[in-house]
Amino acid sequence: MVNSSNKTKTTWNIINGNINKRPRSNDISFINVNGTKTYSSQVIANTCFLTLAQHIYTENFKNANSAAIVNKPLNYIHDAFKQIIPPIEFKFVSPNEIEDDVNSLKMKDSYGYDGISTKILRQSVPYISSPLTHICNLMISPGIFPTRLKFAEIKPLCKRGKIANTSNYAPISLLTSFSKIY
């Protein structure tokens, strides 16, 4: 008998195991660029994500002239900041709030560049909630989100089709657990 919190996933894992279907790896080791296999991770990232963003952007504004395409985001930002933004007041957090936030995170094995998963964080929160509260309150005082917590590890995830075709990939961002708490 198998105890599981996700019965559907467990059922499919059992079915796939019985029919010898193994999960395919989502790691991309090469792509085809202009008919040539490329193994460079930098080229793979640029091709998968930068060209995808440019394609989405031009598709959304393809009926406009080229000047409008360039100015559209700038006009949006300019218009957004014409409105008066009320001041934000931050309140200091307590260790109980930090523990509640950590315990509300999904229990995952995935992690950002720091190598700390939410699973590990949830297990250690009773021991680190006080220092973590102090650090969060130090960050709240000036109202600045630390630059290092803005970093994410971006990986391509194959959604369907051939793994060498870049249009079959979607970017996923792996954030650090600490940035989620803050």
C-alpha cells in the first residue's frame, strides 16, 4: 500500500513504471542553430530565451510601425508614473510570522543558486527564525530589497516535442527560498 498526498501523480508513476516509461531529462545539452548543433550553454540560453522574448514582443506589436514598437514600453512606464503613488509603510516582522511564511512554502527539493531548498528551510526554521527575523527587519528598515535576492537561476524546461528544438522550451526561474520569505 502506498501513502501519498498526490494520488494522481502516484498513480501515473506506478503506471509509467510498469510500462517501462522513464521520465525524460529536461536538461538541454545542445540545440540546432541555423542547421548546426551548438553545445554552448550561453548560446542555448540566448537562443531559447532572448529570441523567444523578442518574438513575443514583436508578435504583440507587429501591426504597429517600428517607432511605435520601440516607444510602446517607454510610453507605458511614463504613463504609469504620472499617477501619485502613496507612501508605503513597512512593519517589522516577528519570528512567528517568519515561521508561518516558511511553513506556507511548498515542500520542494528544487533550489536557487544558494542550494537551499524549501524542504531544508522548513526543517530548520525553528532554529533560524530569530536570526532570520532580525535580518528581514534590517532589510525592511531602509526599504531596499537586496540585490543578491533578485537573482534567479533560469533553466529551460522542455514542454513537448524534440529536445533540440528551442521553440519547445519554456524558461523557469529558480529563486532562492530566502527571497520568497522576504
